[in-house]
Amino acid sequence: GGTAIYMRFIETVNMFLTGERWEVEDAWESGVRFRLDRDGETVQMINGGEPAGLLALTHAAEYAYLAVDVAPLYGDASLVARDEREAVFLEPGVLVLFDRVDAAADTSRVWQLNSAFRPTITGDVAGLAGDAADLDVWLLGPGDATAQVVDWATDDDMSGGWRLDVAHASADGRSRFLNVLSLDGAVTDAVPATEGTLVGADIHLEGGSVAEVRFESDEVGGTLR
């Protein structure tokens, strides 16, 4: 189903890049994830607490759509009032991720991607050149977020690799992350777009077609054309 397709894309990004599975010391740190930082420390989710909730799931011939509510994992609504991820997978090589976060004002909200290869940031695009494939990540929002590359070798708990961090802080604790992942040139360009309360991107695909992906800014749902 759609969940399996989405998870397969996330879990094998590095395998596509390297031609083989890349292992890290802590599986929780692998792949594409979101985190909260406060006072220089990562805010931990609660082990054994309330589970994340599946909000929506659709699997059609050419795409899969998934929406999940992650906020219950923090166990404190005053810290994280909202943490929702929506994903649109355009088969076979495009993943659009929208993270909708409302958190305490003194936190920094961070979208991150881990890889065995060092990302190179050029403008709003992070590129990873692998041995078996290439990955491009269009960093489309928030517009005032800060992107940087972290060497995992600086962490004694990790055996190596790199981490792409896209961090955002604001006085209202509100962040809306929009990122487009493309394997082997499946996307030639991605342009931010808004329509009323909808935010998203016009995604120019290899072959000349354009996918218009939109998400509601403050509630789950959107459009795909």
C-alpha cells in the first residue's frame, strides 16, 4: 500500500545513492526526520507514550499520499501543540514532504536528512552525488530557514556520514517545512506556490510535465494536479 511505498522510498534513499545499504549506529538517526532543539539539546520523544496517529492514506496508480500526527509522541501539548507530516510520493522518484509544526517559542524546529554522502548546498537546492544515484533536495520553506551540513564524525555515537539540517526559529513557534526530494533528475525545477490558505510547489518533472502540489497551511489536506 501507500505506507509501504513511502517507507521504502525513505529507508532506501542512501541505498539508491550507494548501491548498498548504509548502516548507522542508531537507526533512529537514519533517513529523513524532524526534531526540536531547545537550549542546545534535542527534545526527546517519550518512550512508551501515546503513539503517532495515521490521519490519511491514499494509494493511486501514480502517487501515494500519507498524513501522520506525530505530536502525541512528545506527551506535552504546551511544548508541541502540532507536529504533522504529509507526504506525496510521485512514482518512481519524487517525494514531497510537508511538515506542519506549532511548538514552544523557545524551540528551534529542524528538518534533517542523513546520508553517507556530503550534501552540497547551492541556493535552495541540496545535492548529493552517490555512487549509484544522485539525490536533489529542493528546500522550499520556510523562506527564512537556515540550512547547514553537519559531519556525523563529530558525534562519538556515530560511525560516520553527514546530516543536512534545515532549522527555523520564530517568536510564535510556527514552522511550515516544504521539501521536494528527487532521484536521478526526476525533478528539473521546483517553484514555491501559494493559493489562498494553500502552500506548495509547482514541480517540473523530467519529460516536461508539471505537478502542482498544495497543502493546507493550518490543517491536513490539499490538492494534487
